[in-house]
Amino acid sequence: MRKNNFTTTKPANRKLTTEKSADKAAAPAAKAAAPVKSAAASGSTSSAPAASVSSEKSEPEKTWENAAAYKVSKETFRAELDELLELGFHTDFESAPVETLYKAIATLINKQLKRRRFEFQKARRKAGKNVPDTKKIYYISMEFLMGQSLKNNLYNLDETDLVAEVLKDRKLTPQDLYDCEPDAGLGNGGLGRLAACYMDALASQGYDAVGFSIRYEYGLFKQKIVDGWQAELPDNWLPGGYVWLNRRDEDTFKVSFYGDYEEYWTDDGLKYNLNNAEVVDAVPYDMLISGANSRVVDTLRLWKSESSNDNDFDMASFNNGDFSRAAQKENRAHLISKVLYPADNVEEGKELRLKQQYFMVSASCQNIVRNHFRDYGTLDNFSDKVAIHINDTHPALTIPELMRIFMDEYGYEWDDAWEQVSKTVSYTNHTVLAEALEKWNEDIVRVMMPRIYSILKEIDRRFREDMEEVFPGDEGKIDWMTPIAQGQVRMANLSVLGSQSVNGVSALHSEILKDDLFHDFYLATPEKFTNVTNGIAYRRWLCQSNPKLAGLIDSCIGPDYRKNADLLEKFADFADDPSVGEQVLSIKRENKVRMSNLIKKTTGIAPDPDSIFIVQAKRLHEYKRQLLNALRIISRYQKLKENPDLDMRPETYLFAAKTAPNYYLAKSIIQLICKIGEEIEKDPKIRSKMRVMFLENYSVTMAEHLMPAADISEQISLAGKEASGTGNMKMMINGAVTIGTMDGANVEMHEAVGGDNIFIFGQNAEEVQDNLRSYDSRRLYETDPVIKAAVDALGTGFAGTDFNNLKQYLIQKTYSIADPYMCLADFNDYCRVHKEIQDAYEDRKRWAHMSIINTAKASRFAADRSIREYADNIWHTKPAE
Ligand SMILES: *Cc1c(COP(=O)(O)O)cnc(C)c1O
């Protein structure tokens, strides 16, 4: 880890020589007092880690601005740890298993976060109403793909060295602890990871934000590959993940489902009764979100469903010995937050999923309004002080639920309530794929949430009236735009009409929303539509995942880019510096060696670090076209079989992808990749030139190892289909060169690095539109011998398994077209740029240049930048400082 000088160069301002020595001076007193004073084991938050030290006059006050005040000496930390291990875990430092050390140290770090959170809130309350232009930001999302927390928190709190020092006495490293932490896999892919990256950016830049989601007991399934076929195992993450969750019973809210609903008219207007509803408790578990530079600690509040009534346990049945009946109601309540739906970019339409959505939305909205009323005593200024963002349409019921709370609980009239609600909510669209747009059966909505349904009907009625004025007489158009039609509630339409802002997640995607998916809305309300290109938490994906590259960048341009991503662009000045170039290449090689060793641990095979690592890691979906990648690999394999002595740089193709359990075609494609790999592995001569590996169980933590080891990033979706992509950004910032279509954020990456530093191929989005109807894959197959050979190989099969289904998919017209994602149309151009890559890679100076430019220009894909755009242009708020 620490051999090269440039990697250990410590950024000048990442403290803290003076504070550290001051801390050391105070240490003896702390050491003596700590065992008595420490409150860690009792779970109390009332005493800060170095309470005994803080009584000394020289100690700075522990306020949320003053991060240095939280620093403790090794001795103090060790004393706290010892006590926690003894009283909390019934062991001691010398004999504790490493898993226990992870839990204990995470608990202490969590305690520090709680203290900082408390101070931040205190400061915020004090400044309170006097701070103009700041709002509370609420980010509601069914998914937060958080991954691990310890490494990130230690980095943000600048405590990594302290923990490393403490662990030395056990001959352990921080990495040994990280390896014990399960991923919080509360998301499927890009959408969930985006929410996680945004929480980091919000906290790091000092915004006052809360994320809301569900405390799924089981996160995204663990993927097991059996004979090439994906199997799903439950992901029971809580035992190791609990250390970061703080249950807050006092903020429990009740959520009602079903019941007998009736409306009646009185002199005061329409009233209703709801009887026999099924009521569940939503109990919050808060995960604290540290920011880099430690200024603000935000929260991710995860709701757990529990039965709300002791009567839900049926004592009579229990006494009669019918135990499962006795717990029936309790179990029904618990079921809501039991498991994350494993579908990405596809609509499930399951009743329990709708229940999850309303459960999350209702608890969150009640919480938001309660907070606001508590702080201001009125809701009249709600939209001035609150911004609520919905991540895709999953939380769209936010709109009618807020209406319900304003009207039924705070006595608002419809118009006044609507004024507040529709100015508070903003919406991000994540997909234009028709099969991913949420629609709910109207009857299910009516029965499950009768009051919400009644509000939806009224929203629908009024919207039709409004649109009649914009598009007089155009019934067809209006019917297309309404939230309810043809027996369905359409969440995208609801989200657009009830939000003050609608944005796509890349420039291209936002244009497609205006031109196509939401065109009529755009005509009616053009001012609502805007773009915010996605971004990534670059400290996690570069500084923490690739410390050596980050260290090299420190030594070139100084460490300030770790706070201000814009400065990273200065690294481009070193693109042609021979020494920097060489170091970039050697760091990449070290990362590949590390990845190769990891792969060996799970597969027994260590890919050659001197081969080109070509990576496609993302959900498996037709539109992402892993099949196009596989088809070109087949073609290459056929060429190598013909000419085994072909002079080429060896290539390693690394795939990683999960897919929805019922997505048969996608599972077939996984199997194809596995079987191609298996067949090649049998031939020593060929496997020395090309290797294909499918890495099981893709996760955030795997991505953190994989991205720094990628030479080439495959981003090959059919143009117009990938809303943005963020995996592309993670590999780019780690110096990989992209081979991609003009889709999603690739378009902006191309603009940032210039045509010489990216490999673009295939039809653009417009050409796809023009060509789709005339796409004749069978003609391509019949007239192009290279394509024909590759497609026919699917029929013959690999390692004893044939893939006739995939062959048919590519060339057989079933409904109107074969393969709606037009793999064969882009095949030849894809092969062309891959040939260019071989040459470019051999020119090591050129490659280093490309790599550095990619890292430097990735600065614009920092989540910090995205969040500033949301705050400035959509939420209209400033950091809470
Ligand atoms: C970033 C990320 C994704 C998104 O990848 P795309 O290539 O943008 O689809 C999915 N899964 C994990 C684990 C990620 O870290």
C-alpha cells in the first residue's frame, strides 16, 4: 500500500499536526478519566468522546463548525473502545474477533456522528427562522444503494489514521474492518446509487437535508451463479448493518390502509368517514450521513413497518394454540418493509409494492409537515421553507398525501393546499422505457387507499378542466395527459402535473422528455422542464477507492480538489508530463493486480494484469446491450480460433450484472457470457489472448474495487435509451477510456474530453428514431458473413449449452421487429472502434494522455455540481451555514 513516495504525500491541509500534538499533551488526563466517563457502552449520547478533556480551558468548544474539537488521541479512543468491548460485547481488545472490532469501532464513529448531528441541529434551531433563503430539503426515494459506511465516515471525519494506529496493536488494518461490513444494498442500480451519492453531496456542501426511504429487512438479493444461471439468495444485511441505524421511536407515525370509506356533504363541504382501516406504525431508523470536511451531518431516515396496536396480537388464538393465526396481523404489518423489489427499469405492478410506496410516502409527508408546523406554527409558508424531491415516480403519492394532510389534518381548502403542495414538490424522471413507467390498477388504489383515491379523482377532474383551456376540444391529447384513464393511475403524469419542476438526468435525456415522453406537458407548461446531469460522489469513487491515483493528483495540483471538484480539471495540465503519465500507468497496473487477486479468491482464476481490462458492469438489461458486447467477443474468438497466433495485446473482458429474477432473457444473456468464458478457459492458447469472466454478485463494494482497475469502460446502450448512466462516470474518473454510443451522459463526456479521448460508435438517438421501423436484422445477418458467423454460433452454443433463443431474438420478427435494441445495426461500427483501441493502447504515451484527460474532465460529473444545480435552479435554497 505505502511504497511509493507520491502516494503517501499527505495533503497539506488534511490536518492536524498541531492539534494532534495538543491532543497528545492532554492524553494522560483523558486516559485516566475515560473508563469512568465514557458513555459508549450504556448507549447514552450525552457525553462526547473526550468529555473529560473538554473541561480544560485550552480545548476548543465542540460546535458543529469546529470539527477539530472532536479529535481525540489514540489513548482516549482506545480507552473508549476497551470499555465498549467489555461492557457492550463481553470481550476485550486482545481477543475480540475482527467482526466485533468492526462493530465496536463503527459504534464509536456513529456516536461521534450523533454528537455532531445534535450540535448541527442545535445551531440550526438557534439560527432558525432568521436564515433567509434556506429550506429544508427532503429527498424521497424507494432506493438508497449506500454500500459500506465505515471507510467513508472515517475519511470524512479524518479519522482513518487514528483507527489504523489503534489497529496496529492487533496487527490489523482498516481494510480488515471494512471487509467485515455488509453493503447496505437498499437499491437495484443507478437510481439507488444516485440517491446515495446525492446524500453525500448534500452533507458535504452543508445543505440541511433528509433522505426518506424504507428500512428493508432484506436488501437486493445476493446473486449466485449456478451453471451460468442466476439464482437469488436473501440479503440479510441487518446484523452487520445495525451499527449505523439509530431507532427513533418518538418519531413514529401511523399509516392507514383499506377500510370502509364514505363521503357526505355538510354545510362545511364534503366530509368523510373511514372505519376499520388497517393501521400500521412507521418507525424511523436514522442513518447519519457525514460530509467531507465534516461541517454538517444529515440523516437518511428509513421507515420500518410494525403493527401499531398491541391488540394486533391475537391472545385468544394464542391461548388456543394457533400460534400462526395469533401473529397474523403482526406479520402482515411487518411484511411491508420486509424486502426490496429487485426490479430495475421495469414496472412490477404488485400490490405489496404499492403498499410500500404509500407507507414510505405517508410516514415521510406526515413527518415533514409535523416538523414544519412545529417550527413555524403555520403551513402558509410551507413552500418557502420546504423542498420535497421525488426520485422517479415511486414516491409520486407524495402529491395526494400532502393534499390529504393539509386538508384533513390542518383544515386547508383545496386551492390553498394545492398552491403549497404543487410549489413544493419537484420530480426527476429516470427513464423513457415504456415498460418502466408506473401504472396502477385504479381499483387497487381505490380499495387500498380510499381517501387518496378520492383526492386523485379530484386532481384528475380539475386537471382536465385546466387542460380544456390549454387544448380546447382536444380530448385525445387531454386523455393522454391525465393521471387517471383507462382504469389506471399513471404515476408519471401525476408527478409532472403536481410538481413545480421536472428534470431529466442528462442533457440528451432532458431533451427527449420535452420532445417525446412529456411533449404535451412541455407545450402546456414549458417553464417546468429542466435538466440536471447526474453526478457521482467523487471522493468515494476516486479518493477513497483509488488512493494512489488521488495521491498522485495531490502531488500534481494540491489537495484542494478533494473539496472543490472543479479544481480536478487542472490535472489535465499533466496529460503530457512523461513522469506523471508513467505513474498513472503503473498505478493502473497495481489496481489491476489487486483486482486480479480478488477475482482469484472467488473464481480461482487470476486474469493477467498486463492484458487490457475491458469492463461492462451494470444491471443486465436488453437496452444496455451486453448482448452486443458478447456477440463481438464471439466474433473475436472465432477469429482467434482461425488464427491462434494473431499478434494482439491480450484482453480480459469483465462483466458484472444482476437482473430481475423473472427476466428470463436477461438471465440467458448472463448464461451466454458465462458459457463463452467457460469454453475459452478450456483452450490454453486462446485464454492467454482473451478471457471472459462474469463476476458474481455485483455490488457497490465490488464496484469500488473494479472501477480503479478498468482500462476500458463499455457504455454501449442503444442511443436514446440510457437516461444518463453513472457507472460511466465512475470509470472515467478512474482513468478508464470509454467506448460508447452517443447516449445519456456519454454525450457530455464526449464534449468534455473531445473526440480524441473517447471511442464513440453507432447510430445517434435521431438515427435510431429514423431507422427503427425499417430495421431488418435478418437482412444484416444474411448479407454480412461476420455477423452471420457470430449469430450462428449462438445456435451451436458454448460449453455444451446452446443459445437458440438469443439467436431467434436477434433475427426473428416476432411482433413487429426483432431485437428492439438493434444490436446488429451497430455491430460493425462497434468492431471498428475496438480495433482502434488496440492500437491506442499500445501507444503508452497516448494512452496515459487519454487516461489523465478522462480523470481531469470527470470533474464536471461530481455529485457536488449536480446538487448545486438542484439547489440553485430547482429547490431555490442555499447551504444552511
Ligand atoms: C454505479 C452503479 C450502478 C449504475 O451503473 P450504470 O452503468 O450507470 O447502469 C449500478 N450498480 C452499482 C453497484 C453501481 O455502483
